[in-house]
Amino acid sequence: MQMQSIIFMGTPQFSVPVLEGLINKGYEIKAVVTQPDKKVGRKQKITKTPAKIAAEAHDIPVYQPIKLSGSPEMAELIDMHADFIVTAAYGQFLPTKFLNSVKIAAVNVHGSLLPKYRGGAPIQYALLNGDKETGITIMEMVKKMDAGDIYAQKALKIEPDDNAGTVFEKLSYLGRDLLLETLPKIADGTVVKTPQDPEKVVFSPNIKKEQEKITTEMTASEANNLIRALNPDPGAYLMVEGKRLKVWKAEVAEDSSSLEAGCVVDNKKRFALSFADNSVLNLLELQPAGKKKMEVKNFLNGQGKKYAPGEKIVDD
């Protein structure tokens, strides 16, 4: 039997296992649509998206419109009349005209248990809010963002040492497996669709610059959740004596402190800072401005030595 044809849309690493899974299963991938290449790092090197690299490795045509809506690329894609559109973290709205051009369905692999966390940063918000679980939703695409009926869902436990990077990776494989299980049921009409409960909708818009700062109003637990949510990208930071100190890894300490928030609790055996509600955070992996990431012991041998326990070093 001829396998169904798919237009695949995805951009980051999250989308790659999903794409590879479809290829390995024998689906005909007519095109991969991904965001335009962008300049990365200090040297502003033009960098291909992970989805584009994967597509090229399999000789699949790649489309990268700056804006899909109204583009000549979209007209070409509509003319393909694929059986499915499958998206996994593509990063642009899909016009209804395009969604309606497929023979069977337009399907999205979304990194949350919808209707919780519609939007561009579902994994970050699950960590930010200290959720104990997240998951994957396979849903029907409609014009409104992440609002379509649900085909299938599977939960994933969030471990205490997980960060956005590790959760993204686990969810990409869970998403691949759940999609491959669900597509045949959509194709043969045996799938049961469940509408989302509008009362339970929670949004997770993309993280803004001002959300990256760890403040002294946070408890150690809230600060740690922010650090986990923003690792590996873009990273959370403290302002210490007017400079950014990025914190890539930390842990909530078992002890408490009567010091005001933002003070050094200990810089001998560990680098511990006081936070709101007498809580204490141990910083484990740091990156002072202009330097590389370092383990806390290296930090304590250098910059960390100059502080005195009890000294307030975090700027409000």
C-alpha cells in the first residue's frame, strides 16, 4: 500500500525526531517547511535550522518563507495536495486556505497537555510554574492558535533535575511515537476527537527579555524554576554589582537564612544566596559576564572569594 504523503513543518531540534520517525515509517515527505536561516552567535554566522539539516540529509525539498501567508511558497505547497500537514514547533501561523488544502488532516505535535499552555513556550512555562508533569498533545490544526480538537495525549513526569533542554528532548521522542500511533487512526477514521475545554485554557507566550532576570522577590524555589525553564536558552541571570551573572544550574538548599534576600549565605564550601521567605539557593553552574560557563568550585576560587558571608551582592 502506498503510504500517505506529508508536508512537514518544523524548526528546532524538537521537530527532528518527529520528521525522522515519519521518514523511517515510510511516509512520503513532499516538503519540509522551516523558518529562514538566521545569524547566530557573536560572529553572526548564518545557521540552518535543525529541521532543514535533517531534510537535506534525506534530499527532501526545503521551503523557508519569511512569512508563509500569501507567499509564492504557500501557493506551491497548496498545489501539492498532500494527505497530511504535520507541524512540530514550526513557529508561524498557518492560513486556513493552506490547512484546507490537505486531503486528510492538518495535525500538530504540541509540547503540553492542552488546553494548558497554548502558545510558543509550553515547556518553559511547565518548568517555571513548578509543574510535576507535562506531555504531548496530537491535535487538529485550526486557524486559532493551538485551539483544535485533541486526537491523542500522553503525559510525561518532570524530574527535579530536568530543565527545558532535557524536557524538550524527551517530549520530541514521545511526540514522534504518539504521532506514528495516531496518524493511521486519523487516516482510517477510527480516531475519536475531543474538543478542548475553553474554561481550562492557559497561555504560554514566548519568554520576554524581562522574564530572564532572577529577582530577590523570588523564593529560592521560584528562582530555581526560572533557571531550569531558561536552560539551555536564553539562560536566567542575577544582577551582581551591576553585572550579569548567568546561572545555569542551582538547587534549593535545605537550610534557611535570616539575612535579607540577595545576601551571601556561604561562599566557603558552596555558593549560597538568600532569597525571599528565608529560603536559600545553592548556585552550581555559573557564567560571569564575558566568561565561559563554570562549575561553582572554579567560581569560588576566583570571583566568589571576594565576597563576605552576610554581604548583600544582588542588585534589586
